[in-house]
Amino acid sequence: MRGSGRRALRGLSCAVAAAGAVAAGLPGAAAADGPGSGTPTVVTLGDSAISGEAGRWAGNTNQSSSKVDALGSTAYWDAPGGEAIRGCHRSRSAQAFIGGGVQSANLACSGARTYTHGTASGEDFKPGIDFYSDAQGRRGQALALQEYAATHNVTAVVVMIGANNYGFADVVTRCVQNWLTSPSWWKNYCSDDSDISSRFTAARQATETTNVRDALLRVAQAMSNAGYSASQYTIVGQTYWNPIPRSDRARYPETGFTRQSVGGCGAWNRDVNWANDVVVPAMNNSMRNALPASGLPNTVLLDLQTAFDGRRLCENTVGLLEERGVATWRSAGAVDQSEWVNQIRTVTTIVGPYQLQESIHANYWGQLAMRNCLRQVYNGGAPRGGTCVRTANGLNAQGEPNMGIQ
């Protein structure tokens, strides 16, 4: 009896010790991934600028598309046989995939706003950074984050949002249309069209800053719902890069048709300068101001506004492959001769392989440049803020443009 009792006690002690090891996540314990446990993971949320839109194409050409086709026809497949959500364009070159033992999840979607839209029959569903849910199983990005984070060790959530709240695509479309349909002696500017300029008033910027702030707060709520404390992860807010240079750095004149027919950047000088001075700063100030306004203790800013300077669409320091004497995107030095932003395409998207929604987005080189910067900001799991800039020509060991954080 006494011997059997001792054996029973010893067995109970071993069971308690084993249970403690599992709870503590000690070596040998079979603990599941979740808040604070398992492989560190980065999740990206937001719109086309972070989902990887245009990430298929490495530079621009008006010759065969095969010369710049870096990822092929499956570039945007994020599920077996296609896209998990049609049109989200979560490319394989998207910045989320920083590597180095860090797991990544790209939940962003091209066309997304801070709130979900496109839910009616026949519309393209666009999950916002909210908790939208319906009977079809569709989820807003905040809810998708919450569900994912519950079973993964999410250490950073990267958020890039706001451009579609302002209607950036509409602005680009109007500027190109006005350039194409007005003569140089009677220029029709988009920047003085009341329905366009009204999107960037102080009152509108205040409204969109509040919308971005609320999106950040929903990210924090999603993480809290998944079981995280603020100390277990960081929210990285990102600004947008400037896609086109000011007119004094343009490669083509504003008169004639080459600015669009060759370069794919048709807009009057005044409108190009307005986009640089007003539009992009307004969108970026919404994120810059929303981060402190959120009151969240675990945020940093990754400022990308000038990251593509010298490599922008129609900038005079780069060009189409044929303009720079580059055979294909794989040619030595192609990254430094090519534009990192896709052309604004019109009729060439009718039969493919180019798609209209890829226009004026960061291409393969631009996506990899952002990835390099995100990896540095992630900083081995101790995220820090900073400004992303080009530091040198050529590619790093990961095949990315050389970038740095200041």
C-alpha cells in the first residue's frame, strides 16, 4: 500500500511538472503558436500600396511585356489556383515577406479603404480595416487579423491605408483625362476641378485622419481580442511613396503626346506639382497624425514618401528598358536604370497581360525596396521608426534594392 502510494505521488508530480512545462513553453513542450508563443510573425494590412499591386512587373517597356515580367501570370495568387479575394492582388513580391526566420501574412487588398465596401451583388468585395462579417464568410481585415493572430505569434502589424478614402484613383484618372482632352493653349487642370480639389481641404484631411486613427484602434482591438497585450506587438504605420516627380525632373515635355503615349504619365506640369505638394502629403499626414492621435503606446512610423526619389515614373534619372539600353529586367544593373512605378496604362490593358489597376503602383523593384525597409524597421523583433531612403545602387544579398532607414 505504502509503496503504491509513493509511486502514485511520483506519477502525479511528473504530470504536474509536464503540465507546467507546457504552460511555460519550455523546450520540449508541445505549446501551440499564439500570443507570445511560436514563430514571430509580421502581418500587413491596408490597400494596394502594401498588398503588392503591380508587383508582377520589374520596370516598364513599350516592347514585349515578357521583358519586364518578373513573376508571371500567377503573380497575385495567394491561394491554391488563384486569389483568395478577387482583385486584392497580393503579389509574391509584396513587402510582407521579410524572411530571416520571420513568418508573414498579407491580409491587405487592392482598393481597400478604412471601412469595408463592395459588398453588394456583382461588386468586387474590398475588406476594410474593420470587423465586417457576412454569411458568405467574408471578413474585414481587422477580423481576419484577430482570427489569424489567435493562432500565430504576431509581433508586428504593418498598416498602410487612406489613399482610397481620398479617392486617389479618381484623382489620377481625372488628371490624365484632362491632359488628353485639352490643348496646351487652353489647359484643363484637374487640380482646380472643385470635386477633386475639395478632397484635400483641411476639413477633409481632418476627417480622413480620424478614419485612419479609428482603423488603427480597430487593429489594437483585434489584437486584444486575440489575447495580446500592447507589449507583445508593434503597429507600424506607413506613409505612401511619391509616384511621379515634380515637373522639373520630368523626362518628357508636357506638350505633345509622348508624356502619355511613351511614358505613361500624362498630366500637366501644374497638376504633377500639385500632386507632389498637396495630394501625397495630405494622405501621408493622415497616417502621421493618426498614430499619435490613437493614443496607442506601441506604434512606430515608417515614412516612405521619398523612398523612390530618383526611380519614379517618368523621372529623368531612369527610363523604359529600351530608352536605357537594357535588354530585360534580369540584365545587370536593370534595377538602377528602371522605373520602380508602373506606367499609367489605358488601351494596353484591354487584352492584357497588363491590368488597369496596376497603373501608378510600385512594381517589383519598388515592392522589394519597401520590403528591405520594413525588414530594417522590424529590427529583429524590436521595431523602430524612421525614413526609408535609397543608399546605393545595385541589389543586396536578398536581391532587393539597397535601402536604409534614417
